[in-house]
Amino acid sequence: MCGIIGVIARRDVGATLLEGLKNLEYRGYDSAGFAVIRDGDGFVVRKEVGRVGQLDQYLPDAAGGKIGIAHTRWATHGPPTQINAHPHLSNDGRFAIVHNGIIENYAVLRELLEKYGVRFVSQTDSEVVAQLIAHEARNGAADPIREAVLRLEGTFGLLILDRENPNRLVAVRQGSPLLIGIGEGEYYAASDAAAILAHTRQVIYIDDGEIAEITLDGFQTHTFANEPVVHAPSRIDWEIESIEKGGYPHFMLKEIMEQPQALRNCFAGRLRPVEGTVRLGGIAPLEDDFIRRLGRLVITGCGTAWHAGLVGEYLLEELARLSVEVEYASELRYRNPILGYGDLLIAISQSGETADTLAALREARLRGARVMGICNVVGSTIAREAGIGVYTHAGPEIGVASTKAFVTQVATLAMLAIQWGRLRGVLSHVDATRLAESLEQIPNHIAHACGQSDTIRAIAEAYADTSNALYLGRGINFPIALEGALKLKEIAYIHAEGYPAAEMKHGPIALIDERMPVVVIATEDKIRDKILSNIHEIRARKGRVVAVATEGDTAIAENASHVIYVPRVPPILSPLVNVIPLQLLAYHAAAIRGCEIDKPRNLAKSVTVE
Ligand code: M6R
């Protein structure tokens, strides 16, 4: 996630801006930059790809700058390059902006501004903000910033400097966090308190739909409709370490709780329930006819990404009537796969750097197949080599155990299945609209599931001393059983196996006794009754059942030792919600067992070797 900081003071602010950026590094970023207005000679802008520390060399250039803004970028639109790094300037050099969030209608605005002769230099969605403000100013708007903001759609935390009004810092908030710090005769604005905590603990939190104008004399806040707003200051009692984790004890828990927002970011500008469509811009180079005639579709990835691919198989088969195969990348690369002209390979990878997934992608391309990526890290090797693909926009995932990356990968595959289902003429407009509407509601359902963390912790207490566990699911929830088992293995060091529920009687049932906990995904769908029968079979052998069931399903509760209820959603989208309790169960079991959750033993976040 991007981080932003702005400072206005009676002293040079360069060092404070860079120190603020360093305190935002934990959020993850790929490039950074700052801009100051230097007495008498306008903006000084410096940017670099890579570490914030590289900006230190430019500190002397900021001398004389008593107002400035700075940014750590986590790329969403356009790869991590110096040009795409923030701050962005308007063509006329009057306005400089830094942005945290996504401007959903940037393409429309950019096209419009280009018609007026505006020349864009970056590939970002953010640059449109600087250019739009300058355009409004040229058109004589009394308040060009407000006029421009009214035309933006999406999420934004913005800090804006105006060379013609060099004693004012403007902060705008819509959907991205922003606060103002009150110092001794100086003021700060930041996306996150960590950036300013070394200077002040007195802050006000700006609300969505508000603009704050900050000068050395103080600040004024008003709504986008220009109505004044007054906020009472609050005091921050947290230390930097706990802010980094958002107040959570571990990044993994923070990232679990962030999933509703990660999904909203993933859907932004793509999911259009009103039109009944999905538009994934990054796959436009795959010609419609190619998708209509697609022979073989192979999905590949490793670990959690491979599980997301398995859910994708169900989605694409059901909604787009495509015949899909899902292969471990490490296996695919050394086989002699039947992949060639007319076929498509989808490589899924959070990091975009996993060696086996990259090798599988290269192998498929060598054999003449088309390739596309589903990646989180913009500009990563897999994303660049695939050329075609979809970014999941989950934001940086720091915990080794993949959580928000998984749900955004599955959501991306769901969007892909809807888009291709329509394109291939196998999904009706009505059904596509209904699904898009349901998908849009999933973040709320996930938030509800996250709200059960305490209940799940109590269940984890009862099983934390176990050495083994079975996870069962059927249909589209079989991969969720695999994912739940993987989470428990990797962070709680408990041996766990995921199985299709009906396979139990072909072997694993022999393991069941009073010591074996069995986690069963038993939410409502056409085979829920068969799952209930499986639960009876486990109970008959004294196994302990932890069931994930649909709210109100008392029959499951009566037959399970513990039940975790999740909201009712269309069964085809249920993996997105059902995985949440399993992530939390593994998390709490690991916490109770005292495991090192964010960096489990022997594991790396990104496996760049074979
Ligand atoms: O970065 P990738 O998505 O390519 O990583 C793939 C796997 O290494 C990863 O999903 C791994 O299985 C996670 N630790 C699971 O939580």
C-alpha cells in the first residue's frame, strides 16, 4: 500500500519527509519520492525505484524547502519506474500531488484531458489528479482542487501542493486513511500515524469526503460540498511497532482482517453489476475469438496460488464452460505437457517471482501457448513476462502465510469466469448481473466472518495440542479444505490433510478416533446433505467435528462438536467466505502454541529457487 506524508514548517522539511517515509517502509513499496517548494524557485522533485534510503542523496537539493510532500509507492497502475513514482506534477508545473488509493475513472479522465492537449508522462492512475486540477485552474475554477476532486471516482488520500499558493498544503480523503498531525507551530499530514509519530502525537482524523487546507496558522476542514467541519484532536498512545501492524499482534492477523478492503480494491473499476458485466482491462489483448475457441486452458501456481487455481477450475468450468486443468507449476515444468498453439496458460502468483511458476510460464510460451498472469506485485517478473494479465491489488502481503492474496486471486478468477462466460455466450446477462451483485457483497460477508475471531480462538484452544487434523470439503470447497490444512501446517506446525469429503471412506476414515479433529466445510449447496452424512460417519467413530456451516443451519450444529457460522452466499462464491474461519483457526492455533506466525520456520515469502 502506498504511504504519504506532507509537512509545512518554519524550517527545512526534507529530512522530516524522508524520516517519515522510512517509518512507512513496513507497508511495503517499490519506489519513493518527494517534492518541496523551495523559496523563490519552485518545485524540487526527486524520485527513485527501490529503497527510500536512496533519496538521502537528494537531501541537499531540498534545502530551503519549508513545505513538502512525499510518497512510498506500491504499484497498481504502471510498473515500478522512476517516472511512475510519485509525486506527479501537472504539465504546467503548477501542482504536485501524492496519492494513496485507486482512481477508478482515470482512463476516461485521461482520454478527456488528452483531447485538451494535456500530455501525460506516466502510466499511473494518479497523474490524472495533478493534470485535472491544473486543467480546472486553466478553466478559471475558483477552487480547482475541489472541482477536480468532485470528478474523481475511486479511493484517494491526496496531498497537493500549489506553486502559486506555496504556503498551503491541501489534504483530501475519500476511502483512504488520512490524518493531520499538530506540531509546535508546524503541521503534518499522513496516511498513517507511523510517519509523524516522532514529531507529534496530537492528530485529527479527516473523514471521507473532506478536504483540509493546512497553513502555518492552522487548518480548516470542509466537505466536498464546501460545508465546514470541525474535528476534535485525539492523542495517539500507540508505539510505532504496533502501528505497523495496525494494532494487531501479527501481520497475518492484520492481513486477514484487511481482506474486505483488499477485495474492494480488487473489484474497483472492474465489477459493474449495474451493466451486468465485468471488465478486466489487462486481458484485452486476448482476442474475443481466441477465448471463444479456446481449446485447452491450464492454470498453474504453487502452494496457496495452486489452491486458488483449483477454485478457478470450478468457476471457469461452471460459468464459462471451459475445460480447465490445474497443474502444480513444479510438475508442469518438467512434464511433456500437451500445450501449444490455441491454448492458454494462466500463471497465478502473489509475488510474481516464484521460480517454478515462472519456469512453467516460459515452458508454455516456448510450446506456442498464450500465457497470462494473475499477480499481486505489479511489475514482477511473471507479470512482465506474461504481458497479459490481471493484478489482484491485494496490497503488500508481509505474513508468509498467504491470506488476502488468496481471496483476491479467487475473486479475480470469479470475475474472469463471469467475463468469459458472457463472451462465450454461456452465461446469461441476468445470471451475470446477479453474480456480479453477489460478488460485490462478498467483502461485507468476509467482514462478518472476521468478526468471529474470538469464537474461533475458543475453538482453537480446544484443539491446539493436537498433532493431526483432517479437513474435508466437497466440490468448489474441496480446495478450501486443502488451503485450511496448508495454513494449519505452515504456521501451527500441526500435520493436516485436506480431502474431498466423499474420499474419506476410501482411506482416511481409518485414522478417525476420539483424538482426531475433523474440520468439515458444510455450508449450504446441493451436496450439503451428503456432507451431513459424512459428519455422521465421523461422529460414529468418535471423531471431533468442527463444522463451518451456513447461518441458521441447526442440523449441522447438532451433529458437530463445534460450529462456525458464516453468512449465506451463492454456493459458487462460498470459498471466498468459507476460507476465513480456516485462516483464523490456523492463526489462533499457532498463537496459542507460541509459533512464530509471520515467519514460520523453514519458509520464505517468495520461493525464487527451485
Ligand atoms: O508468490 P506466490 O503466490 O507464487 O507463492 C506461492 C507459494 O509459495 C505460496 O502461496 C505459499 O504456499 C504460501 N506460504 C502459502 O501460505
